Amino acid sequence: MKFIKPAWLSHSGEQKDFEVYSCHVSPDGTRLATAAGDGYVRIWSTDAILHADIANYPKPKQLCHMSYHSGTIHTVRFSPNGRWLASGADDKIICIYQLDTNPPAHSTSFGTNEPPPVENWKITKRLIGHENDVQDLGWSYDSSILVSVGLDSKIVVWSGHTFDKLKTIQAHSSHVKGITFDPANKYFATASDDRTIKLFRFNSPLPNTTQYDSINNFVLEHTIVAPFTSSPLTTYFRRCSWSPDGNHIAAANAVNGPVSSVAIINRGLWDSDINLIGHEGPTEVCTFSPRLFSRQEMSPETTDNSGYSTQPLVTVIACAGQDKTLSIWNTSSSRPLVVCQELASKSISDLAWTPDGSTIFTSSLDGGIMAVEFERGELGYVVPWAENDKALQKFGVGRRGVGVVEDVSGLRLEDLAKAGEMAGAQGRMGALMGAPDSQPVPVLNGNGQSATPMAGVTPTPPVATTSNGVSAQESPAPVEDSNAKKVEAMKQRVTITKEGKKRVAPLLVSSSGTGLSSLPQSQMIAGISSSAQSEAPQSILDLSRPYDGLPRGGLASMLLGNKRKAIQIDGDEEEEQPANKRPTLGDSNGPIPILINGVNGTEPAIPAAIKNGVVSTPEFIRPAVVNPTLSVSQVRLAVPKIRTHILRSLDRGTLPTGTAAANGTNGLEESLKASEDIILEAVNPTQNFGVRKDPARVSATKRGVTQWQDYLPQAVILVTGNKNFWAAACEDGSLYTWTPGGRRIFNAMVVESQPVIIECRGWWLLCITAAGVCHVWNLKTISSPHPPVSLAPILDIATHSLGTHTTSGPGVTSAHLNSNGHIIVTLNTGDGYLYSPSLYIWQRVSEAWWAVGSQYWNSNDSSISSLQSTAVGPDLRRDGEVDSSNISAGIIPHLERHTTNEVLLKGRAYTLQRMIKSLLSKEGFESFESTVSIGHLENRVAAALLLGAKEEFRTYLYMYAKRIGAEGLKSKVEELLRNILGGILQEKKDANEADKGAGWLSEDDQLCGWERRELLKGVVLILGKLSAIGFHNNSYPDSFVIC
């Protein structure tokens, strides 16, 4: 194995090398195309790269450079036929280039140091079809179509002949970042930030295919979700690859638990039971070698008579990503063949194999382009291309589909059917030519006995059977056919013409009235049963005049027919002749009775009894009465509808009502089966307006037995409860509270408008009204930690009230309390907020800015992923005690996961992503990503300290110390040590309560529940492992003495 990285192989700028986002090798293996942030597509000679060790290499190194894009180029791909080159960029344009055989018209670009172009690549098409950045391109293996994907969540299919747009597919709900084609030319797969891979089936279009012809082509076949349920969204690409034998898809940026991996997806079932694990960071690109390999070199002993290999063949795959590591695997080993760490200083963006499978090229965001050349037999021995074609035959390669899903078994059945058709055609041809062996042996009435007995076997005479007392061997007397006589008489009928001449009248085909044609009819080989019923119609509808009536049986009979089996009438068994067994339908002029399908056939319908008793009510009765205060309030939140039943479980939170669960039982029945669970149920009256209403009933049940019940004068809209109390909110704005035994705790608490959210935790009760006002009460101390607070600041009231027109503002998706009574609110914009009772202000804990710019967002760190959101949702503590380690546990990861779901998965961060991407390439913003990441960690530490989240505070503090130590930020390190040290070495002084500090500046021996000595020891040990900080022992001698 040899690593080749020439100094001239880069997209160099005035101050630094530009990021290289893509690379690809031409089908003949002589050219390498690269695309970078300088807006250039450069074509290099692969021969010059592989011979870079030759000082005076005579041939040109850079063959051509093109700059037809106005932004960063993300992808560049050669077509498999070698005729075209396509590139896509963030200017939403796709450029198609073609090599012109004429020499270039100009020698070099004016004012640049670029070498003169050797080849003349000209742009032939500019394809416009995306509304955002183009992230990846893919050609079908026959070059008939080009597929582009981008950040606008669209998949655009272009004709590979005319480059017309054939179809736009909007199947993904977020950015699409990868595309790969099936080598059998049946599917293509796309990878997206919505954490799915979608497979589309297609038939290669003809050169003159239009958009109308492609309506039923390129259809979604399957969606793969399992390997990507928690995959990070921080990767720039999700470049997947299809194996050359067509059996597998390698999907980048998959996860196996908390570990990053590459998922291997099996063809057919589209499941994933193999994961390539070993990369420390998310993988961005994986690509299969185009060739198949064998363990031993091809020889006469390892080949069959047709020249194909008899030994098992393997495929080779290369993976790379954000951990700057290149790993190479094959399908016969569970461990990687090659692992190359620190191959670049930034993420590896793309990989490209040469057609012979012996060299792989890598491109990275640090501007580096490298070639890794393998010795013969190092990866295995390359087998001929015929082995690829043989492996793809079972998937129908080269055969145009007809809209039917093709698999291996289906293709085999098709071959068998064709063989049968060929044999049948030969038999029919032999029969026409008079071949003696081609006549079929007639089989009479299904009797399988051959007319010619086999040699050595004496044929057995048929056994005489009787039917209705008549022996089957006795030949019955010939029956005289009355119709034949009638037809013969009509043939001999003589008529006299006007001239007085006699003529025999011609006989029409249907004039005999028998329904049978007078022409000769072919005789059937098999005998016709005498009991078979005639299919001729018994009556003919005269259509010569209008017919407005309906047939007997009404409209249903006219639409569906009236060929149902009639009910059998008693006594019919004794009749010998078949008779009309339908029930009497009365006179034709009288009413027609209604018939229904019974067990034995049609029978007269019996009137159903009138339903009495309990009638099921709808889930929602009516909307709540709107409070007039909402018309003048700044905030207006939607009020819940009045429901018939509202259920609340003590252990499992809100239960569904009236909807079937997965096992067929509804929520109420399932909750009653829980042995120790207590269910609070609120039943509202169903009367309409203007009628005296019944009171609403509130009851608590356990094991199906009612524990207590109470009645309220107004309809209940929300309920909540836990181990300490139950609460219910009514549509008139009043709240009622009960003890677990059903005793009312307080008088009805009245708020300014209808409650829209009520939640409880411990002894804390939260109520958010339709006017956007949050109330918090502590029912144990009978107090409130702060006055009612409005949601207007976090709903961007100032921003949305500046315009002249009303604009839609953000909405509240959830509201919770932690164990200290702090309010946590999430919005549909992805932001997560926390209200500080001491500062009387809302604080933003999570937002899209960190999600797009921070390197620590959506981290797979085991210490972070293990933090469960136990501080939000149902309180599962049965003893009512609060452990200091459980206070606010998991709130920060919960808010960040919500931001991921609302912003990144739904594609609402276009503006921020474009802004940050443009900043990274500008002068003065080299440390932008590092600064934002440090700011994100500082935001986490501050939020954990405010919430009192003990475990998260220590985890984020150690991550922050490690990062600032690695960055060499000495001032921040000294300040952090000084704040952790606090007042440990200072003498305790009596001071006023107002002068005492809090948080970092407190003089206590503890910080967020941890001993300051322990935190200081952990931080110093982390910093001691880093050499970038210039840390001296005499800087803080007291700290080391303490540790």
C-alpha cells in the first residue's frame, strides 16, 4: 500500500487551500475530477498522480479547469459511458460538460497562475430544477438518466440523452444528501436528513421520453428507517453506495446504539443485519470498489468450463467521515483490512475508486486530495468483468421491466414459462405439418386412461356404473331432435314472389328461434353433461324504446346483478324436475319486497328492532366557550375542545379514549387491567345549547372499583394528577384540586381565561391560560414562587407586532415543570425556554443557532446519551421524595432533541446553514466553528447550574474544560479554575444575605450539589493531560495541595 499526496494536487487559493467536496474517476481511469469551494471543477491526470515521485514527469498534470458555477461546488460525477461530466453547486445549478476533440482556444486565464488547459471540456447544458443547494448527483449504469438531490428535499430525474427534466419527486421531509444506483439498473436509493433511505424503482427511459411518459416511472418501492433512528444530523453528506454484485447497499451515518456505524442493507428484504463499527465519529461517505475480488488468483483449477470462478467472490468497501479516518473492509471478514487514522485535518468528504479497483482517491475539507494505491493481492485478486455480469444476471440486468416487480424467483418462473411456450409452439407447428407424434391424446370426461395401452400391461375394461338406474354400458336409444325437424322444415319453405315465381326462402342464422346458429359448429372433444345449464339469456330487453324502470331487486340488482343463490323452499327435494326455487315476489304490479343475503341464499328482509339503551357519543362534543378577554390580549392560544371522556393515569400520564390499541383493546379497558394504577376519569354532559346541562362527573377508579367521585357545574377540559393530588380545569377558567382520597384541598381557583395546559410535578401545579399567562403554585406550602408570567416575550410578540399585517407566530408544543418548580416551555420553532424565578425572566436554553454551528450538537457521547429525561413527563416516583441527583435530570438533552426534531428534521434551518457555510470561507472567520462550539458548551453549563442538574453540570463542565484546554485559551482556563476554587481558601466572614454570592460566586463548599474540591480535581486532571496550555506547577500551588 502506498500513499500519494502531491503538493500540486489541490485547489489552492491566495492564503489557503479551498475545501474539496467531491472527487470522481472517469470510466477509463485516466482522469480525476475534483470540485471545491473555489467554484472550479478541475480535471487531473491519474497517471501523473500515481507517478508523482518522478521529478521530471513529462506529461501534463492538470488537464483542464472549468468555472461555470457562482458558488461552492458540492459534487462532480462522470457518466458511465464517459461522454458527460456533471457538477452541482450551491447556486442551485447543474452543469453538464462534454469533451471537445478540438484543442482549447485559449492558453490560460488572464491574471492567474493556472497552467494552460490540455483538454477542451465545454459546457453543453445548465439544468435548473432545484430551489436550494445541489448536494449530490448520480448516473444510472446505462447513462440513461441523471438524478440530482439537494437541500430543498427534492429528487430531480433528468434524461441522460436530452437532459430534459423527466420527474420531480418530493418523498423526503428534510435535506437529501446522497444518491446511489443499482448496478442492475432497476433501483436508485436516496439518503436524507429525515433519517431514512428511500428506494425508487425505474425503467430506463428511451431517448425521446417526455415528462408525461415518466408519470408511472420512478416510483417509491421501499423506505428504510431502522439503522438511522438516532443518527446525528451534523454530517455534510450521506453518500451511500451499491455493491457491484447488486446484493447490498452501504449506508453512511448509521448508528448501532450510541455508536456510529455503516449499515449494510440486504437487497430484497431491505433489512440491515450487518453494521461496520469502528469509526469514532459519524461517517459521511462509503463506496464499494467496482470490481469483485477472490482470495486466490484465477487459474484453471479455480475456474469452471465456462471460464467463471468457482471460489467465493467478495466485495471491498471504503468508509470515511468526520473522524478523519479511512477504513477498508471486505465481505469475508468481520474486521477492517486497512485503517488509516488522521488522514486529514478535517472531515473526509468523498471517495473514488479507479475502475481496476487498485487505487482509491480521497478528498477532505482541509483542501487535501490523496491517492491510496494497493499492491497486487493486497485486497484480493481482481476477477474479470464477466463475473460482475454473471452476478447481476439474477437481478435481470439488461432487461427492460414491464411494471412488475422483478426478483430472482420471478425471473426463474419467467424462464420456465418461456420454455413451456416454446414447447407448445413446436407442438402446434408439428400438428399443422401432420407429424404423427404431435397429435394430442383425447381425454374423455377427465378419464386419464390412455387410448393406447403401455407395453406389457393389459388394459382393464371400464367398470360399469349406474346412473338413475340405467347402466352406463347400455347404449341409450337415439333421442329425436325436434329442433332439427323445425330447421329442416324452414329450409324447405317455398315463397311466391311478385312476379309469381316460386322461390325457396333463405334461412337466417337466428330465424329459427332456437338460439342456435344454423351454421356448422365445431364439436367438443369432451362430452357435454346433460345436466349443464344453458348460459343463453332467458329474456331479452327491448332497447328500441326508452326504458326508465329498474329491474327486479332495485338499483343494487342493476349494479351488482341478481345471480345470487335463492333460498331453498321446503318440499323441493321431492320434485324430480328443477323448478324456480326463488321465493314468491308477488304480483308484478305490486310492491317488490326487499331481499337480503342470508346463510343459505337470498331471503326476505326482516325489519330490525329499534335500538334502545346507551348510544355511543362522539369523542368531541363541542368547542369550549371563548372568553371575551382573548379579544384584547396579546397572546391567544387554542382552547381544547370539550370531550366526552378524559382519562389520566397516575403512572402513565394521559390515556387515549375510544381508540383501539395495538392489541385490540381501548385505553380504558387496558388501564383497568393495571393492578395498582389509579385512573382519574372526567365525563362531560352531552346536551345541546339551550337545554339545562347535567353536571360533569369526576371519579377515580382502581382495579375497576370507584374510589371516589365528585360533580362539577361546568364541563371539564383538562385533568392532571400525581401521588400527591389531582386537579381538573373547567371551561369557565376555574381549577379544582383534590387529595388522593377525593377531599377538596382548596376553593376553586379562578384564572383570567380558559386553561389550555395544566401539568403537575411533586407538589407543584402549572397552569397556562389561553391568554398566554403561566401560573405556578406549590400546594404544600400554599404559595407561588413568582407572580404570573406571560408567554409573550418568547412568542416573539415584539417582532410580529411591528408589521402592518398579522403574521403567524410560533406555537407552544409542550410545557413542563421540574422538581424545583421551574417552567420549561418548547415551541414549534425548535427553541426551548426556562423561566428563572430569581431573575423574573425567560432564558433560552436551546435554539437552532447551536444546532447548526456547534460541533457538540447531537453528540453520541455515552455520558450524554445515557441522560434520560426524567425531569419532564409523568412523575414515576411512588414515594414522593426527590433525590438531588434527579433534579432536572435530562432536561437539556430533552430540549436539544426537540430542537433537532423541529428545526433540522423539518428543514427550517436553511437561512442559518447558508449563512454559516458562507462565513467559513471568509477571511476573519477561521475560528468561527470553534468559537460557536465553546459558546454552546458554556450555554449548557449555565443552564445546568440554573436548573440544578447535578450530573449534567459535571459532564458539561469537564467537556468545556477539555475543549478550552485543547484550544489553548489560557485566560478562560485560569478564570474557570478561579471560579471553581471559590471561597475554599478564604476565611469565612459574616456578611449580609444581600451581599452573599450565588452560583459560581457563592462562598459555599458545594457547587451545583458537588464538592468544589472534587470538581477542581477533575478539571485539573483533564488539563494536566493537555500540553497546549503552558500549565506550570507554581501557578496555583494551593489548588494542587487541595487535590
